Amino acid sequence: MTQQRKAVALISGGLDSMLAAKVVMDQGVHVEGINFYTGFCVEGHTHAIRKKDKEKQKRNNALWTAEQLGIKLHIIDISEEYKDIVLNPKHGYGAHLNPCLDCKIFMVNQAQAWAWAEENGFDFIITGEVIGQRPKSQRKETMPIIARESGADDRLLRPLCAKNLIPTLPEREGWVNRDELFDWSGRSRKPQYALAKKFGFEDFAQPAGGCCFLTDASYSKKLADLWEARGERRYELDDIMLLKVGRHIRPKPNFKVIVSREEGENNFLEGYRKQFPHLRILSHGGPLSLIDGDADKDDIALAARIAARYSGGRTADEVQVQVENFNGTSYVLNVAPLPAEQIPAEWQV
């Protein structure tokens, strides 16, 4: 009997990876998925926090994709190992702080990691890449770099654009039929939608600039500001989670104020009140605000005025603000809300 080959598919939760896995599965290959948690993943996190997003479906798209395909999914936390990719990308950043080429090399290497694949008996890797779809990592000239530097070499199969590339080992050995693969290129999504319809996939994640916060200009600006304020390029998981939430206002280089925008964010920031000095509006409805940095009494008073500006007392002559330190001590300030025109754009990270 012919040996059934096994492939591991990088499952991001998007349509491309779903289609790529399905195309190979339909050729009789046993496929399992793998998904990596970097800490910068977009899906589900802010939707779960913010009340304004309450109508949006909350799901892990990678898990949902695996369920639709009927395959096993391995979810691996690589947030610590991933730091070096973000901080020291060999191939540089994309339009923002997205190290897309290094990221893809890292992901493929982690998926194959030769030891991982051999331990689990996998023969090759599948990705949903399409030539020309991503300006940094999905170009014809960079795809061989990913295969070579990841260590996967010609065991990396890209079913959606394979006919535009040199045949890989799975194709040459007949594990998959190259004639049943595709030659897609460019940023048009029409071929994907047509194939999804053919397969009967009606519900799938829509593309929106990738599934990583590092591709977002606003988020990258906050991360760059964090590094500049610290005088070094480093971060912890709590740092990158907080960058996803609230208004970040830096009136001085030594501190910033993180101001909740709604009840959901208020509840989320409550989890950090023992790590940061924080402000509560007592006299009116208002946000919980964290003070991040080395703030003196004058700085805290300014932070209180900023928090008051975003409270129900923004037009009042005076707002009562409770200052709570992470050591448990607290005191009350009566402050005049800072007018909007006195919060310049350059303060808003």
C-alpha cells in the first residue's frame, strides 16, 4: 500500500491558510494545523473587551478554521521566543514595526523545527502564501529566503501559488499532484472567494491588514513610544496587552496616562491597578486611568486633569479625582478638567 503522507499547515485563521490546507487534504494527505501565539494577535482580544464591539462574533479563528476542516490544531505559545524577532529583525520591518519576513521564517522554522516534525512524523509544511499579496514577506524573490533560512528548504509547499515557483519535494515525489495546485498572484481576492464557494466555505475571517497588531500604524506608534520612553527596546506581555487598550497620552517624556474609553476597558484596566498608580473620578462618571512612568506630584495633578477631561465632568469647574498608589495609599485631588485644546496631538501616542 502507498504510504499516506503527513503535512502540517500553518493556520492563521484566515481564508488563505484554510484553502491551502483543504487543497492538500483533498489529495489524500493527512493534514494537521499549527497556530502560534505571539502576544500581538488581533483577533478576539479587543472585540472581547470593548462594549462597542459586543455584536461582533468572538471566536478564535484558527480553532474555528480547524473545526471547519476537521483537523487537529496545535496551539503553541511562542511569545517569549518571538521577542527577538520583534526587537532584532534580520530582514528589517515592513511599513510599521512588522518584521514580516523574519516572522514568516520563524513561524515556518517553528512549525517544522525539524525535531518537531520528525517527532510527529510530518513530511512537509503547508502555508497559505500568495505571491504579491504581502509587500514584505510574500514576494517571489523572498519566498526562497523563507524556505532556505527556516530550514524547511523544498519541504515547504505553497499550494495557492505553487505553479509560479520551482517544484518542491512533495510535488517531485508525487505526494501531491502539482496539476491540482494553483498559480495565483497579486492582491485580488477573487480566486480565493471562488475556491471558497466551490468548497462550500461560507463563513470565514475577512482580510483586514493581517492578524497582527504590528501591522497597525497606531499600535506601532505606541510601541515605539514605549521603547523611547524606556531608553531601550524591550517589552513584556503586559506591556503589549496594555498597548491595545485605551487612549495613551504622554504629556511629558517621563510618564504617560492610559485613559479607558468605555466600561469594557475600565474592567480590563482594573486588572492592572496594583501595578500602576491610577486615577478614579469620584464626582462624575468617568474612566479609570493608569499612570505609567515616574510621575511626581505635579505630573499626577496634570494626569488627573487629563482624566477629568474625559469624564462626565469635562465642562465642570472642578472634578474630584482619587489618586491610588499601587502600595494601597490614596488621596483626593480637586482639579479643573484640562480643555481639549490643551491636549495637543503630539501628546496622543
